[in-house]
Amino acid sequence: MIGFSIAIILSNYSFLPAAGWLWPVAALFCAAFPVFRRFGLFAFCLGMAYVFFWGQWQLSHRLPLDDSPYDGIVSGVVVGLPDEFPDRVRFELLLDASPVGADSLRKIRLTWYRHTQNISPGQRWRFSVRLKTPRSLVNPAGFDFAAWHLSRGIDARGYVRSDLSPELLADDAKGLVRLDRQRYRLSKWLEGVGFSKLTLATLQALLLGDKRFLSDTQWQLLQDTGTVHLVVISGLHIGIVCLLGYWLAALLQLPLVMRRIQVADLRRGRIVLALVFATVYAFLAGFTIPTQRALIMAAALLLPPILGVVISVWQRWWLAMLLVLLIQPLSPLQAGFWLSFFAVAVLLTVATGETGQGRWGVFRRMLLSQLAIFVGLFPILLIFTGNVSLISPLVNIVAIPYISLIVLPALVVIIMLVALGLTGLSVMLAEELLSLFWRGLAWGDDLLNQSGFIVQAEEKLTEHFTPEPEYLLLAVVGIGLLLLPQVFPFRIIGAVLCLPLLFGRGDTVQQGDFKAWVLDVGQGLAVLVKTSEHSLLFDTGASYPGGSVAQSFVIPSAGRSGVNKLNWLVVSHGDNDHSGGFADVNRQLKPGEVFFGSAEWQARVESDSGKILACGAVKELQADGVRFRFVQPDSKWSVNENNKSCVLLVENDSCRLVLPGDAEAIIEEQIVRENDPLAAKHTWLVAGHHGSQTSTGDLWLEWLQPRQVIFSSGYKNRYGHPSEKVIERLEHRLVPWLDTGQHGAVALSAQNNNCSALAARQVKWRYWLVDSIRQ
């Protein structure tokens, strides 16, 4: 089990062999079976082979990139809960038959803008659609959309076209889709009861696993207090429901016990009812990957004894991991996978080592459990989220029993009372219970914010913790050794292997050096620059009705790079693709000073930062031996918003980075005329206006003499960026270039008198990313 599980986990960080090689590899594997078995490699190789076949099977159903975008007619059944917005609805469509020209597709995700009819699970529709291959922006951190689509079996995404009127073919939910229909009806019923917005959002999350109604403020509060797991249906909720089922079975068996009627095994009935309750709850929550994982863990831990299988709790733990990985090999990419299994492992370790009795013993076990979970999950939280809440043990020691023993059982009773017509009392009770929960979290968060010591400690931890891949690999091995039962010497080795992750400074910048990341933000721009003690962000990417690129990628990438507070933020000009994420960046990274290029943009925004200055107000900044110099002209030749862009030069003794925003050739020429020739240095140029032909002119290139050009543009964007004319100018000068749309985020290192660039897709080994390019 161990070798198989480790192989599946490691395969998520490798390439897949081409489909044509799978069968020869399988034949070779079978032929070499005696050798593999002799050296204990059979399970490991079997796990790798399983993922290779699974991965190729899933990717074979995707729409090839060469055929993307695809326009055609599709028909199918709506599954899952639709995401409803004022101006659009987003839903998943299980196709009846593969459409012409895209015969591999099984399930697609569609957005219907300005929809004229309601969408509900079980409906069968015919649409004219435009589809694209699911593709991720690739950055140091952020949500992997391609992996998420792959894990859910979604082969393409797109939108409903208006060239053909959508047609409702049928409205008769059948099979498993009936469960989605019942969840949808229950959700609509809850909306009509009369709960407040806050209470309704919490009820939807706790009862249905529907997190759509939770506001950004609520999510932030949950993250700050380390209590996301209390609202998002997870192993905790499945465990609680199991316990409720177990107690109910025990209550039903009470007459048998009181009358001393002999029953072969009372535990069997209790465990069966507990798992039935957990299964129903998992389906009610949409049977998502986290609920599947929690249900499998519960079954693996509870079923072996009643089936007569004698295995230790640690063998059940490994069995649960094996089953989860078999069903969903991409699970290790989610923080929930590691948090769930390591939380259970920590609890098992504490449970076997703590034997206190009485009320004090119970309280002591609870306290030790929370502290052990906090310490044990500390590295994982920092790896996946880039932050940690130091008050989470104290909050959780109160919040977990409150949600587990009071709120969830009470909500079940409240829903039953509402169904019986006792709405007024039920609504009042639910409002009070959940309001108390949120008020308690807000109080804990206020306590955190008022404590300068706690805030500074968290900032120091997250700034310090920027692990290199080798540190992470050592820690994975080390934590695995720590979990080995009754093997004390190996636990010591495991603890030693974890030390580099906890105390090693991986991503450090020396005095006089700097690092920069031209982030992959689609058709937009965001460049993070970091010196030894300071940081600057040039532009924030775009915002959309569903959120901002800054929230999804820029802020997580900054946190992964050890930047949790900006010294400077530069918003080059007011276009959305450069300034759209300002509100999120300003709120979470709290820049000390904000520089802007467009007075019109500055007039319509608010900032709680220390200073808001025009780029021309401060010509030069010095930080840690690195110079930041604004060179845009004082007088503009045009009132064009693009030509109001701040133009920034970042340089040390050896390297120079040029950030021109969207400035056009007329501004480039003016800069050249008003400034002296530049000293010869290795120069990186981020092409103006994403590679538009109106920028990156011949005179500009002659003045800068760039060694490499980076385009920040969206993959297959509708503007045709980067322009062929700009590419020709670069090729004429033999200047190499990278495009974030094709190559992902570009990391620039100006360190130790060396200037190097590396694209994320060159080093981020994910087979769904690499294969999507090779298609």
C-alpha cells in the first residue's frame, strides 16, 4: 500500500509517456515482474503505471489545443448545482453524444450570458457553443484550473452562443441526476424560508456543501482564524454525522441492552447506521472530492473490525489513502488531502499516547489534540496557503465542539421544524446560533489584529517560510517516517529531514541583488520585484465579475515568494488589465506607497495606504543597493490612457529590468530623446502593451539593447498579441523572447553578477500542463 500510494503522489510531478508507449511499457513491466517483486518495487511501479494509464485516458477526452476554440452544437443533461449570477449562469453539461468534430468530449462547463430561462439539474438542453481546452495560468502559486477540470472529468469549457436559440428538450431527472435535482430544490426551499443572507450562506455551506453564497469577507475571516474546515464540508462534518448515526443506533439498541437480549455484535449495527448517515450526507453535499475522501476514510477506519479483518489503525490509515488515490489520483494537489490525512495521523498519535481520565483528562486531550494538529499541519498550511493563523488552536478548541455538538444537530432539528411549519421559532434559533458563531470568529480576529506581537510573528513566519522543492521533498519523506508506527529510530530521522523545511531560508535575496516575476495573468500585467528587504508590485492584473486575477494568482504568488506586505505598488495606468486587482492587493498586501500614472484612475479609487503619489513625483527610489527609476516624460504627447503609463527601470550593477506598461512608440521615442544613453547591462524588457505593434519600436530597442524580451499576454488572445511585426523586429536583432501565455510566469534573477530567466512551464512538471502544449 505504501509504495503504491507514494508512486501515485510522485506521478503528479512527472511527465506522462506518449500514449503509443503505454502498451510497450506495460509489456516490459510484466516481463520484469520477478525483478520488481524481488527488490520490493512492484507496488511502486504498479502505482506509476496506474497513473500513466489514468492520465492518458483522461487527457484523450480533452479537446485538442489545435482544435480550440471549437464552435458547434451540443446537447446534454445539466448536472450539479448551477452557479447563478445576475447577468449569467454557469453549469456543467453531461453530453448525450459527442458533437461533430469533437467526438472525445464527455462533460463540459458552460456559461450562459444574459440567459433567458432558468437552468436546473436534470434538464436536457441543446446549445450552440464555443468551447476551449481547460488551461491554467502557471505561476509560483495560485489555483490550477486545468487540474481542477481534469479531476472533475470536465473536458472543455466555454459559453453559449447566440447564433442559435437554446432549446429545452426535456425536464425529467433520471438516475444519479435526481440527487442533484433534490439538492437544487432543497437549496431553493432554504432561500424561501426567510433566513438572513449570512445565515442562509452558512446553512447552504453546512448542509449542501454549496459555498457560492459565502462572501469574500466571510472567507477572509475563516482564513484569518484557521476555521475554513468548520464551514466547508470536510472530514470533520462526515465524522460528526457518523457519530450521530452511531449514537442513534445505540439509542435504538437500548431496549435490547436493557432487556439483556443477546445480540451477536451490537457494534456492527451501530457502524452500519453511522456509515449510512455519512453516505447520505456526502451525497447531499454533492459527493465532491473532499466528501468522497472523508467517506472513504471513515469506511476504511470503521469497516475492517466488523468484517473480521484484523489490521492496525495505521494500516487502515494507509488503506484509506490508497483508496482515495485510486479513485482520484490528483487528490495530492489539494491542500485538503494532506490536511485530512495528517490531521487524522496526528489525532491517532495523540490518542495512543494520552490516557488522562475524568473531565480534566478530556479537556487535556482536546487541548493537546488542537496543539498537535496545529504543529503537525503547520508546514502543510504554509506550503499550500502561504500563511498560518497563530490563534487557530484557541479558536478551534471552542469552535469545533460548538459546531459539532450544538450547531449541526440543532440545524437538523431546525430543518425538520421548518418542514412542519414552525418557521418563526426555527428561523430565530438558527439566526442566533450562527450569528454567535460569526461574532465569535470576528472577536477572535479582532484580538489578532489588536495584538501587534501576533501579527508580527505571523509575518515573520510567512516571510521566513519560502521552501525550495528539495526542502519540500525531504519534508514529505520525513513526515512519512514520523508516521511509521513503533519504529523509533526512523522517527528521529524523519524529524531531522523536516528541519530544512522549518528553518531553511530557501528564497533569499542578497544585498545589491533582486528577483522579479513577470506573472502569468492572461491578457494583463503584474510584475513582482523583490530585493533583500523590500518589495514592489508593478500593476495588478485584471478584475472580472467573478473576482480578480490578483486574488487568484498575484497575492498567492507574492506570499509564496515571501512577500506579505508591499513597500511600493505601481499602477501604471487605469486600464482594467493593469489596475483591476488594485482593491484586493491594497487590502491584503497593504502597500506603504502607491504610485499611479493616470490622475483619472487615482480620482476614482480609495486607498488606506500611507501615500498615493504620481510616478513623476518621485523620480528615483533606492532600496538595498537596487535602483528604481521612473523615466516616463513629464509632458504627454497624447491623452491616450495607454500613454499615461508609468515607465519604470529596475537595475543593479549587472542587470536591468524595463517595465513600460502600455506606453506606445511615441512615448518611447520621447523617453529616448530626454534621457542619456543607458549604461551597458544585461537588460530584460517587458514589451509595451502586451506586444502590440504600436509599442516596442525600433528606436526603443536600439536605446535599450535588450538581451531578452518578455510578453505578458493571454494565450490565443483575440488581439493577436504579440504582434508579428514586433516579433520580426526582435528576430531581426536576434533577441530571444518569452510569452507568459505560452510559457507561464517568467522568473528573473539578478543575483551574484548573473542575470538569468526561467519560465514556469519549463520547470513546473505537471503532465496536464505539458501535454496540453504538445497536443
